[in-house]
Amino acid sequence: MIAITVAFLVALACGVLLGRWAAPRRTRRGSRDARPEAVRRILLPFTGSSISRRAFDAAVRLARVENATLMPCYLATVPLNLPLDAALPAQCLRAMPLLETIEQRAVAQDVAIDGRVVRGRTFRDALRRILSDEHFDRVIVSAEHQAGHSLTGDDLVWLLDRADAEVMILRPAPADDRAVAAEVIGHF
């Protein structure tokens, strides 16, 4: 009797443990269950000293609902005549206050945040570098037109083709010029 009970408990424990690592269940059509995997990291790349309020709000709402970490990422460009790890003080003066503002607003809404500055020869190169170095479940991009200071249409098409993540491209209405920009308070 004891041997049968022990054998049953061992079989039950093996079934439970193996069930965790077994292949995803299939529906009658052979596809995976409709329930998506948990989103854990959302990349929010930006290139200028502000970001579309619509894109920021969408990223924060999704991160909060999905209990994901929002990763704002400033895409810094390094001229070809400089080494890739050269100091970029002018770009840092633009990026850091905005990263701080994004962090404060996201934390106020109970969203985990992990800001980055990524270097590249172009915006696309910087984006390629962050996408190859880290895993993201979703990328939310603001498709704003800031002459020379934003991702181009070709960059966005490249992102759609190459990103191993869900990609959301948000373009605010032409009359919607609301943006999240650095809030500088006080004197230095």
C-alpha cells in the first residue's frame, strides 16, 4: 500500500513538473492557445528633446496594465570621424533631462522603468544595436516628423521587418502637438 502511494505521488509530481516545461497546448486547428505570453519589457526609443505625448501615454498605459518594465531609450548618433564611444555632451544635455522626466512620470503611475542611451552611427544603427543586445516584447515608436531629428519612414519600415517583437508605430494627429519634454525647475 505504501509503495503504491509513493509511486502515485512520484508520478503526480513528475506530471506536474513536466507539465510546466511541456510544449504549449494546441487548439483543434494546431495553433497555440489564444492567451499571449506576459509582456515584460517595452522599448520606447526617441531621438530628440521631446517625445509625442500620445506615444508616451500609450507606452505607460500598456506597461502599467501588463506589469511590464518601460525602457525609454535615447538614440544617440556618433559622427564617423569620432570613435563610437566618444563623449557626446550636447546629445546628453538633450537626452538626460527627458529621460529623467519620463522616469518621474512613469514612476508616478506605478510603472517600472529602465532608461538607456544607445549609440550608433545613425538612428537606425543605434536601434539595431539595442535590439540585438537585448530582448523586448514590444517596441512603441512615435512617428513624428522633426526634420533630421527623428526616425525616417525607411527606418520605421526597417524596424517592422527586423524587430523580433511586437511593433506599434503611433503618429499623432497633425493638429496634436502635445509632447513630453524635459521639465527644468530652478537655477543651476
